[in-house]
Amino acid sequence: MDSQPAGTRRLLLLTAPYGDGHTRAAEAIEEGMECVAPGWECVLVDYFREFVPNVVTTLSRKAYLDSIRLAPASYGLFYRAIGKVKPDSWMRKMMDSPGRRGLSHYLAERPFDVIASLYPIPSGAVAYLKDHGTISAQLVTVVTDYTCHPEWIHAGTDAYVVGSESVADLMVAYGVERARICPLGIPVRAAFARAAREARPGTDGRRRVLVMAGAHGALGGIGDVADALGRLSAQTDVTFVCGRAEALVDKLELLTRAWPSKPRILGYVHDVAREMAAADLVISKAGGITVSEALALGRPLLIYKPIPGQEQRNCDFLQEHGAGVAIRTAGDLNRVLRDLLTHPRELSKMSEAAGRIAKPDAARDIALLVVRMAAASAPARS
């Protein structure tokens, strides 16, 4: 068993490798803990890379990325099918079993006061171990989209953190006690709050557009986006962020070579908060973390060809509150972009709406929840 100073509290953050969002959210909570409870020890672990056989993780990750990029409709069918599996069924327990034995061994050597899971399968594994008396740690599940899929729900969960009151209502409809649901928001890193304070509006009258293709370049219809922005490039400053998709950088260089005003084409960007804060409009996938980061900065979002499933639900949330718009055809994309970029008042209204629903302090509030949960349970581990 590992050693630690007597009385030290410990938080385990379990994340997943399916996109970068889950890890970014876990890092945000870690920052929140450093702010409100600096004496705590926080450990961030990729559940799949640590406990699940490498071949399973590699194949499932490739299947996920390929499906959202190449066959989004099939992914939507899979998402709906998984939603029909009851949370307390044997099938759900089987689906949550990969990595459970490795996690059990890990926790036997390294006890924690609270475990925060940012992905459904680790939540299920921890809940199972709690139900069988293997561990006594408190379990908080942080739902990273503006919806609640039934796969997130497990009877052994002590608290759920969700992005909004509407998600809390949906979770209640699934049978979760309202007292266990905390609509604190989806956590974003402190850099976004800093960037929001430091952002300066442009003074030259040109609109600034940031196109975020995702960490793996999975933004659909990038050719249509480039074509639509090319028509407006004479009066618009455009930045493309391609993540780790090196081939996409080359593709965009070709697609934009005839533009009258050349865009910036970047690969992986560490300070994405600064890039996002400098934009008047963000074009992106509708991942829950990216949506929350844009909201924290008060930046409106345009989503092109949203992926069925949780990303479509995130789009619904944005549109219901007037903070974003989802576009599905190239014709509509050209029209809406032209309208938004030539009528700044519409962008301002969307920005104001984004600010109203943003929860930029979610990471800190989740950290405070973790501290309260530990205080209400067993004494500090020694």
C-alpha cells in the first residue's frame, strides 16, 4: 500500500481517451481542488489505458473516432440502442466490466476518499465495487454533456454533477433522487476565466472566426466550412485549429490557397482559451467540454452537421437558449454565416445568451462538493 501523510485526503479522477474533453474536464477539477483544498492529493488516471487491455482500448477508440467522422448516423443508432439497456440489468454490469478487476487491485493498494468519474464505464465499475463492499470511497459522476444518457446512471453513485437544471430534470425522470443531483455545470479550466477577463474587442470592424476541428480533426463538412468562409474572407479573419490531424492542415492549405485574405491554419494549440476569446464566432463540433468552454467565454457557437447522439443534444441546449445555431446543409451554412458576420447585433445577442447560461466556476464548485462529501463520510485516510 502506498504511503501518505496522516490525515491527507485523496481524490481519484477517472477519465477516458475518447477525445480530449474528458481529460480536460478532469484537469479542470484538479485545478479547482488546488484552489479550494490545496492539502488534498489528486490523482488523474485514464481508466482505459490503465486498466483495460490495450487491444480493447485501441480498437474501441478507433471505432469511436471512425464512426463519428465517417458514419455519424451509425453512431447515432448505437447511442440510442445503448440507451435502452436498463441501468440495473446484467447487460449493463457486463458492459461496465472491462477494467473493473484492475481498478479493484489499484484501489486496494491506494485508498481514496472520493472518486470522481468523467465517463460512464468507470462510474459503473466503481459503483459495482461499492455495491460489493470492496471499496468505501464516495463516488461522484460528472456528466460531460448537456443531456443524460441512461448509461451514466448507477445505483452506487453518491452524487451526480450535471450541466444544467434541464439535465437534472431528465435524470429525475430516469429515477435518480433529486437530492443526489448537483447542477453545477461542466468543468472548464481556469485559463478560460482568465482569457475572458483579458479579451479585447476588435476595433477594425472585421469579424473574427475560429474553426475548431477537434483534437483529431473530426469536424464534419470541413470543405463546406472552408468554402463558405472563403466567400467572406475579404472582410473576415479566420483561424483554423486542426488538433493532431496533420493531414487536415495540408488539406486546408489547398482549400484556402485562393482566398483573398489568408487564414491562420494551426495544428494542436495549447492555449486554445486565448484563441477562442479572440473570436467573434466559434465553429466547432458540439462536444460538451468545447461547448462549455465557449459559454464560459461568452462566445456564440455554430455547429455544422452535428453528430447524432449527445452532440445533437448539446446543440439543442445551445439553440434553446439562443447561444448557438446548428446547420445541416451547405446552403444554410452560407446563408447563416453571411447573416451573422454582416449583422454584428445578432452575434452580440448570442454572446449575451451564452454568458447567461455559462457556469465558469463549475470546477471550483465541484471541488467544494468533493470536500463536503469527504467530510460527511469516513475520517481521512492514514
